[in-house]
Amino acid sequence: MNKNAARVAELRKLMKDRGIDAYIIPSADYHQSEYVSAHFKAREYMTGFNGSQGTAVIAMNDAGLWTDGRYFTQARNQLEGSGVRLMKLHVEGTPELTDWIKDNVPAGGTVGFDGRTVSVKDGRRYMEVFGAEGISIESSMDLVGEIWNDRPALSVKPCFYLEEKWTGESTAHKLSRVRAKMDECGADVHIIAAIDDVCWLLNFRGDDIDFFPLVLCYAAVYMDHVDLYMDERKLNDEIRAHFAEDGVILKPYNDIYEDVKKIPENMTALIDPARFNHELACSLKCRKVEDHNPTVLMKAMKNPVEIKNIKNAELKDSVALTKFIFWVKNNYDKMRITELSASEKLTSLRREQEGYIRDSFAPLQAYGEHAAMMHYAPTPETDAVLKEGGMLLSDTGGGYYEGSTDITRTTVLGHIEPRLKKYYTAVFRAGQHLAAAKFLYGNHGWSLDVLCRQPIWDLGLDYQCGTGHGFGYLGCIHEPPTGFRWYVVAERDEHHQFEEGMCVTIEPGIYEEGDFGIRIENNVVTVKDEKNKYGQFMRFDMMTFVPIDLDAIDPEELTRSEREWLNDYHRQCREKLGPFMTDEENEWLKEYTREI
């Protein structure tokens, strides 16, 4: 029997013993994180699917995994033999998760989940929908944990402090801004469960999640102090001193569940229902006011020091990735290069850059048909060899003290067929249209996304994901509250208007299952343009300077403005990258960025 099928069978036995008819297994940890540590990968443990997004539901006679378009191919392959069926989110004919559960749980039955891994929003929705059907909720059972005998322990790796030369703002000043927002909404305490918000607010980072320098913690911000709940073995004397200076009191990680019960009923707590778990909310007995964590918008609007630092990080990363492309182009036919060895090479080039800490997410090196899986990551079992006539999609990023990057380039190996050139050129045109956009303040991602998709839609094609996302400063690589998508996904916090200082990706693509994938991704920062009688105009400043592969561009498909933009972009690439390249690399770079 497939090992995941065996685990599902074991879970069903436990469900039967506990009177549970359907058990929900989300991908989150106790902090609603998108990417989680090994300890929290319960959904992967049960189903075999290791994508960053997806919710599994195990019923007594059926099982499903709901995920989005980035992962359809990957999920179908990884779920094979598990008995868990792929449910394609946002695709016609796919039942809503709650509707499917209602069809698989009898009236008077019980739905279970670990309430620490479910958001307040989702927990409330489950209670309303299932309650109306006479279905009970049991949210205090970690059933997967009971059968997961070799579950990895929580990290105790050390934290590090980010000085003001990196953050551009002291913890004291950040706390004063948060407390001002608390005062506006009448809150006496603001309880923060999202780890990227806490780490940003208190200017420290750690190593609790692979690739993401964050710390498992909660914070309760009062008007005169902060209670920080975490494993203090991770802290050195320097961080403790900074915390003491800012009125931060350390408490054991799990104590928050009992401590919030002791907050007097006449006090008011500010919580963010999208970034706060169901069990913690149920433990609160005091008055509650619900709104976004103020830190969400604050950290998304990067200050001038952060922007300067991020641009430095982007340049370092552009140097590393361009050297990598040079290496691939000049060696794929001379030596054996695989997806994994290519990944190792790029990481080694990033390590050569000053201030490098770690990759900012798991490197995605995908050759040929693997690139059709938007978030494919190679394994020893799938490791493909690079060959003439194919394309290598490299979606990778670096984490530096100056900030984080997320860059994709699709590199041609030798010559490719005309249809692939047509598609590659369309992907370039799509990204160029959005990167060059000038728009009035107040625009959102849904109003700008069509600028990017139009060249791809003109071919009768589309890509089943967003066009871009915000990215954090040594935080989450997918950072709310802004992104590009032509339709609204209610559960995604990506719909805020573009504000000055917001850093976002632009990453259109074309993906054909079993054939190829093409993506070009740049990082930009939102800036003010002219202001006139029509209002404040905005635009995006480019921060990524990695050449576009002219071996895959058909100049006849470009308009004059698109050609001029590309030539100017490549001129900037030569100027910015040249001082960091060897003589041989510079000779290649001149040809690789030639004017067309």
C-alpha cells in the first residue's frame, strides 16, 4: 500500500474512535504562515503533496486536496496512490471545500481540525456553514500529530538582530506607530500571531523555517510594554538588551493560550482574523476589535533606507544570476549539468556576494516539461539533464542583510523552435507593459493586471496564477497586502491599492503541461510620478537587472516602444553589471545585451 494511503487509513481509524466524520488539514502552522517548518507539514505528511498552498480533507469514504493553478500538475503527480483526489481551486466543476464536506458528513456528524492551524476567518466560516447543517465542530484535536511518530522537533536555532542601518526605523518608533493605531480603534492590547509581523516590529530575525529568516513567536502589544512569547534559548545577550530597552518581556511560547484568558473582560484586544488562529481567538474572553494588523501595511511600504538596501541586494542578486546564465550558456554542451547541479551553482554564486544570508526560498530550477509545473523543485528522482534545444526556468531568490529578492529567468540552450520564440516574446511583452505602466494613485492589482496579460490573452492563452506579489524585507517572500490578479480571491490579502514604497514582482508566464514553461520575473518598487490636475500619478521603478534572453526574442513581434524599452533595459544591465564581471563575462554580456 502507498505510504500516504496507509497514513490516511490510520487517520480514519483514529477519526472513528474519536467520532470525527471529516478531518481538515490545512498547510499553515499556528501563525497562518504560508511556508512552514518541517514540524508543521502535516498536510504533506498525510498526502505526499508538498506545495506551499493547499488544504486536505479526509472523510470516512473519500478524501480531497484543494490547491490552486500553480500546483495542479505537481499535486496530481504527488497524490497518486494516496487515495486523495485533486480538487482544482477556481476551476469550473470543482466543489467548494465546505460543500464537499457537507456532502460527505451526515447531519449530526462532526468535522474536526487543529484550531491552532486554522484562521479565525476559516474557523468562523466552518462554524456557520456546518452549524446550519446540524454538523458539529471539534477544533482541539491534532489527530495527525497522534499518528506522526517521527515528527520533527521545533527549531532552536539562534536569532539575530537587524540594526537600524538595515531597517531604517527603530523598534521604539514602530511601536509608537502601532500604539497610535491601537488608540484609534480603542484597543488596549494588540495581539499579533503572524511571525513576519512580530519580527518586523521588533527588528529581529531567526531560522525557524527553511529559507525564511523568521521566528515562531506571538506578541501582545500593550501601551507600556510588549509580551513576547517564544523559546528564549534562541536569543543572545545583544537581542535581550535591545528587548529590555524597548519594554519587551519574554514569556514561554505556548503560555499565550492561557495568558489571553486572563486579559480582563473590560479590556479590548485588536486582532487580525486573517492572521490569527481559531483556537487562540476562542481563548480570548475580553472584548475584541477585528482589523488588519497595522504592521501589514507599515512593513509593505518600505522606507527610504530599506529601498536603498533592497536595491543593493537586487544588484548583488542580478550579478549572481547573470554569472549563472553565462555559466549555463557556455557549459551545458561541454559538461553534465542537471537541475540540481545548476541550483547548487547559482547558490554558490550568491554566497560570493557580501551580506548574503541564505536563499530566500527553495530554488526552483526546472528544465523542459518540468517548467510547466509553476513551483517545481528538483529532487534526486526527477533531476533532469540540460540539453540542446531546451529551456531552463530558474525561479530563485537571495536573502541578504539588505533585503530579499525573487527573480525568474528562462534561459534558452542553443536553438529553439519558432513557436517557443513566439511564446517567450509574448511573455517578455507582457511583463514590459506592466513594468512601464504609468497610472493614477488608487489603482489596484485587478485594474492593472490586464496590461500584463493582454499579449498572452491575444494568443488565446493564460496562466492560472497571479501576475505578481509583494515581497518582504527578510520576511515572507509573498507579502500582503498587494499583488496583481485580474480577479479577486477573497482569501488572499492582495487587494490594497498601490502605495509609495511597495515592492512587488511582475512575473507573467506561459505553461503547457508536458511540454514547456516560460516565466520572466522582475522586482519593482512603487514610486510617485507627476502630480497634476488629474491627480497623483504612480509608476514602477525597476530593481532587477538581469538580461532578457535575446536568443528567444523575435524582434519582428515587438513594437517600437517595446524594442526601445528592451534596448534601454539592456544598456542599464551592461552599465550596472559590468564592473562585477570578468573580461570574458563582459565580452559575452555585450553580445547578450546587444541592441536590436
